[in-house]
Amino acid sequence: MTQEKFQELLKSDEFKSFRKKVDSGKFDNIDWFNLENEIEKIADSENKSYEYHKIYEYFLENRFSEINDFYGHNVGDKVLKKIAKIIKEQLPDNYILYRVYSDEFAVLVDNESKENFIKNIKQISENISSKPIKINNRELYIQITYNISFEDKENLIETANMVKKYSKTNKNIAIYDKSLELEKIYEKNIFWTLKIKKALEEDKIVPYYQAIYNLKTEKIEKYESLIRLIDDNNLPISPYYFLDISKKSKQYLKLTKRVIRKSFEYFKDKEIEALGIGCFGPIDVNRNSETYGYITTTPKLAWANCDIVGAFKKALNIPVGFDTDVNGSALGEATWGITKGLENSVYITIGTGVGMGIMSNGKLLHGMLHPEAGHILMRKHPEDHYEGKCPYHKTCLEGLAAGPAIEARWGKKGIELADKKEVWELEAYYIGQALVDLILVLSPEKIILGGGVMHQEHMMPLVREEVRKQMAGYIKTKQMDDLDNYIVLPSLNDNQGIMGALKLAVDELELEK
């Protein structure tokens, strides 16, 4: 019978009359417990050696939907009741039967060999499929698909669902094995690649603005722009699920551009007079250059040769102040922080990289470029055999002392090495060496050390001691006699970068008046 003929039959008066004559029936009592809870219950019992065996799920395939369509849901219920009864009667006593959903059943058992479990389930399936089920004097043949997973509680449901999906399109019986994981990963990648593509096409990539709350001041001090994908139910999806795949599928740049454009649109009507940008480098800060305002030779290749200042000016039509992020921090401290009133100071941030901002004669130091003192070359410690992390110079300050160098040298992140004295003594050796060079060349009135590496409380005394040792008494000033007040931590509660950007904006506004 064709599908068209079948649909016509369902709408006919004869069929409607037949449906009315069908007797009603209800399910007998079976164990309709929640499967996930039962797995947790078994797992938390005293016997932790359980091996979980599960057949998931008895699926009555398309045949069951045809039974419901043709004979009515009452007959369908009777079929399910009959199937459940047969399965339950033929299961060994230690096997537990569950109804998962509609025409899907599951069997759970512990302390059973794989061989016996497969044999028992196979036999029950063959018994059901070999003879018809009689309902209202009618004989119905039921074909069963069953899927088996032998996994621990954390992976049991997931792997069972995976193999269920596989079996529906491949065969009536399937047993989970690790090879299906590749299929799972592939399907996930395809799923999110298509989802990202659709979201871009339908303009469902949006920025969310998250407030950054200062617990000390009890005030919102800044906002962070975060990417979100809006799904078909208008719910925001975290980048946790799609950002890595967007990079693999070459859609990351499109997502970034979309968020920037959306942010531009958001701020167009916010009456902003000027904007200050503290940007990662290298950047072009020479106002006479054709590429002023550009990110230049950054290792972040997607941003290379990007006209940052031009993009913001075009979008917002306002003055834009521009400098490196660490110069911004130096400017923030010099304007409102611990170096206010000083003509010459150095701000160093040591985290995932090393950057330096330098105030010289009351102004940010610029020349051919901005300072890139994070890449000054180091004399290696005699007992340090690490080759260096920097892809350009290997043994520069960043290559030997930044966070990634610490992790690569010791095999753990810095936060996991807090109690390892030798880690921080070596770190202090390189930072101290760099400070001695800067003191000798720039003669700063104060040095600020910021960044994640300096969050280690014991670092400052170690660095000061290395500076004292390596300077070897060559320079004698009141600052060198009081290193506790000469080499210091930032003073603006991690807001020095934002505050420096504000000063860049104010200065640019005055410049263009």
C-alpha cells in the first residue's frame, strides 16, 4: 500500500467506525522507575565493583507508529503492554525492566557477564520476533531493535544513546565500542558547524555585556563583551559549546567581526564623545605613518594588519586615542595611581606574555615604535636548561619568564607550583635581571610589576633581592636603598588599564578640538 493510499484509509468513515469498536486497555504494573536515578543508586551502594549492562532501548521501529495510526492508540497501548509482559516474564530475576519513553524500554543489570547478558537479550528478542502478538483477534508481528552498552555510570546513558542512534540506521542489534566515539565527535563537529553557519545567516550571533563588580568598592566598574549564539528557542548558547569548533571550521573570524559590528551598533546612540583603546601589540603609534592605528606583526594572525582605529572611527565617528594595553596601564597609574607626580616610571605586566609601558619625562615613550622591552634578551641561569618559549627569540624575558614558559619548563601551571621554591627563585632571577637593565638604561623613579605571575605573594621580596644582588652596589640612590617602595605592585585594583584608556580618550578629544 502506498503512503497516499494509507493516508486516505485513515481518513475514511470505515476506518473511523473500526476505531470506535476497539476495546480500551491499560498497562499492568511494571517498574516504571527513573533509569538515571537507579544507576546512581546502584553506583552509590557499598559494592563499587559493579559493571553495568544495559540494553537500551527496545525500539519497535516504524512498525509501532503504523500500529498507532492504523488501529488506534488503544491497540498501541495493548501492544506495548504485551511486549512489556513478555520481556518481564522472560528476564532473569536480577534483570530490571524500565519503560524509558513511549515504545522504548531498557533493561539494567549488574554483576552479569557480557556473554550471558547478550545471550539472554538476543533470545528474548528472537522469541518476540518469531511469533505474532494477538490483539483483538488480530495478529501483529513486531520487529525489535536492541542496543547494548557495557560502561560505567557516568557514560552509560550517553553511550547507550549513541549506539541507539547508530543501530536505527544500520542494523537491528548493536553493541557499543570505542570506535563509535569518533562518529560522535564527527557528528558534534558537523552539528555545531552547521549551527554556527545558520546563526550567522540568520543574524543570531550577539554580544552580551557582563558587568564587572568590584567587591571592595561595591560598584560596577567596567563591562565585558561576551559572544552568544541564539538558538531556535531564542535561548543564548555559551561559547563553551561552539567557539573551539568555530576555529576548526574557519568561522572564528566571522564570529569576531559580527560581535564587533554588533557592539558598534549598540554604542552608536550612547552619546560617546571619545574612545580610548589599549591594544595588544605590536601596533603602529606613529601618527605620521600610513598604518597609524593598525595592529601590525602580531602572532595573533587573524588580527595582523588590522586597522583598529579606522574601524572605530568609521563606526562611531568620534576621536579615538590609541596605544598598547600596557602603556595604558602605565598611563593610568601615572594619572591616578602610585606613580602620579613622577616624570619617569615603568609598568611591567608578566602573565601570558610580558609587556612594558614606559613614562619618560611625563609622557608615554614612543619612537620608531612603542617599547617592546618584554623581548629583551636574557643571560640564562646556569642551572636552567629550558630552551625558551618565545617563537622569535627563545631566551628573551617573555620566552623565559612568562606564564607559558613556566608551564612548559615545569609541566604545570604557575598556580599549581606555588609551594615550589625553586620555580620562583628562577623566575625572580630573570625578572630581576630585566629590572637591572631597565634601571641602568631608563633610570625610572618607580617600577610597577603587574600581571598574573606577580599574584604570587612571595615574588616581590625575591625580585627585590635579585635586583639588589645583580646590581652589585653599582648605583647608590635613595630609591635603591628602599626597594620596598621602589619596586611595587599596581595600586588601582586592576583598573589601571581601563583608567589609562579613559585618559587616552580625554587626551585625544582635547587634541582634536
